[in-house]
Amino acid sequence: MVIKVREATIPITEIEQSAFCQTDEELKSKPLEEELEAGVQWQKLPISYLKMSPEELDTRIFEARQQIGERLVVLGHHYQRNEIIKYADFRGDSFKLSQLAASKRDAEYIVFCGVHFMAETADILSGPDQKVVLPNLTAGCSMADMAQIDDVMDCWDDLQNVMGGDVTPITYMNSAASIKALCGRNEGIVCTSSNAPATFKWAFERTGKVLFLPDQHLGRNTGSRLGIDTADMLLWNPFKPMGGHTEDEVRAAKVILWQGHCSVHTRFSVDQIEQARSNHPDVQVVVHPECFKEVVDAADLNGSTEYILKVINESPPGSVWAVGTEVSLVNRIAQENPDKTIFCLDSVVCPCSTMYRIHPAYLSWVFDALNAGVVVNQISVDPTTAEEARVALNRMLNIV
Ligand code: 13P
Ligand code: SF4
């Protein structure tokens, strides 16, 4: 038997995560040329867009958008910058945006202001003649990059050998289409942060065990919410044989958690929550379930970005909220609720560096190209992968 041991590798997107961290709470866009100084990968685009001021870009985007008209629908994830989200026809969390991508069949083009896995999902769920565009192809997701398909297939083979089929794969939306496809062809399912518990229940009605990819924290928080002891959840290290465990340990586990995490949400800590409670005795703390379990346990509420938005929007005037999620969304909720006190748990302003790569210059470029009859940055998943991934996505859309 050949034992494969590989050196652990950190995704580039993870290394680049802190590139935009700053103390300026406003997070106002600068000309792209200046933002290029942040040490991250950027997609090349025509040089004329580099020097344009945010105001100039705004005028251009507005005019180009008017010209394209109803042939286009723009979807925007809640973590997008204000200068981008204002052009979204629909805003939402990953689940809502996937539903919208599946239902907006009249538009010829879907420009997805979000990250790569979201645009892939939109391509899989949209009609065969619709074209999905991601304005900047380097807008990935460091968590999704932590689950590479070859490693996941090795893990799946090991689990089949040890468990003889008594395991259902669940992949978080934040994963490549190839991993969703693996779930589709192996009786598995996709989930988002808004429906993870429902998909766990669905899986446990079929098998005794679950493999959850790629976010260990969402998996652990969800298992725990359903009453599964953390001792029955095992962390799978893809760089070690058998994930770093004995066969007996793997056989005994109920939930196998892939060793992935979100570099934005793992910045939040119990200390920050205690500090918020001591500064604001009336504070309510709401966090995203990609945070550490200790943080979710110490918070009052947790849920998807759409949930966080809704619960704060619906709270009475004068409410005080400490929020553990991406800062562009927290700042926007604060701006839209001036009668409440709303702040991010983390005092350092650290936007998601991949979401932040959708700079207005890119939006202007893709709109101008559409008006010139050219589709740039089309995201197109190969038909076999798309068909298998669609099976797993539709299972999710049908149960929630
Ligand atoms: P939501 O589905 O809650 O929007 O989360 C997506 C995401 O990437 C959070 O980091
Ligand atoms: Fe990925 Fe985290 Fe950014 Fe969400 S916030 S897109 S999980 S890196």
C-alpha cells in the first residue's frame, strides 16, 4: 500500500487575506491603480480603467447599466462594497442569490458581484442560454480553496473503505463545482449557512454519518445545534494519511469535518464579545456560524448574512448590536439603521479580501464590454460537472 503524505499548503487567497485591513472605518473605494498596491492578485484589465476616480467610474457604470437594460440582471452578495452593491438588482446571502440565479430566466446576462463559487453556482442553476459574468476572476474564496478536489476524492475513497457507504457528503456552498459534483453523484447535498441544519437532518435520515466540507466551524456548529457531541466529530486533515486518524477513530465518528475555515470569521473571539458586553450592557451579539464554536456559543444569535440583516432591521429603535461578520455588511447595516447602535466585534477593519476585489473599475469594464457585444469573464462550468453539481444543489433547493 502506498501512503501519500503531502506537505501542508496554505492557499494564496488565505495568505492575502489581511491585505486590505486598515483602521479607516469608511472603506471608501480609491482609483484601482492605488488599490493595486495591496499585495493581492488582481486580474488585468484595460489600462484606461486604472486611473479613473470612483466618481468617474460611478457615472460610467450608471450610464452603461441604463444602456444594457433588461437583458442583464445584477446579483450582489451582502459583502460587496457600497460602490458595487448600489448596482445590484438583488442583494442576498448565498442561498437567496442561488434561488434568484435559478429563477431570473429572462435576462441574457447575469453579472455576479460576489466570489467565484457563487458565480459557478449561478451558471449551474441558470438557463442554458444565459451567460454568467464574474467581474474580477481573482475574486475567489480562501475557504473554498482549502478543499482541493483530489484531496477530497482521496478522503471520500478512504471513508468508503472504512464505513462501507454509511456516510453522506454535504458540501457548503463555499466550494468548487467539482466538489458539489462529487456530492451529487454520491447521494450527497449542498448547504448554505441558512439551511445547514435541515441538510444534516436530511443526511442522517439516509446514513449514520456525515462528511462535511470545507468549513469545520459551520459543520461543528451545526452538528452541535442538532445535539451531536463534539467528541463525536472528527477533524480530517487532508495532508495526513486517513486524515490523521486510525480507522477505528474514523469508524466511531458521526461527523467528519474537513479542516477548512474562513479567515474573516475566525478573527472573532470570545474576548471581543466580553469587551462588547462590558462596554454596552444592553448589547445583543449576533455572529455568522463560520465563527469558532466558542464564539457562536457566547453570542446571543447566529445565522447567515441575510438572517443578520433581517434580525437587526427588525429590532426596535435604540437597540445595540455587536456583529461578527464581514465589515462591509456591518457598516452598511449601521448606515441603514441610524436609530440603532451597530458595530463590528473586531475593531480592525478587515474586509473579505476576495469579495473586495470586485472594484468598480471591473464592473465598469464588464458593463462596457457587454454594450460592445463582448462577454468578458464568463464563468462556464463544464457540462458533466454542472449536471452532477446541479443534482446536489437541487436536493438543497427542494428540502428548504
Ligand atoms: P452567507 O450565505 O451567509 O451569505 O455566507 C456566505 C459567505 O461567504 C460567508 O462568509
Ligand atoms: Fe470565503 Fe470567508 Fe470571504 Fe466568505 S468571508 S467569501 S467564506 S473568505
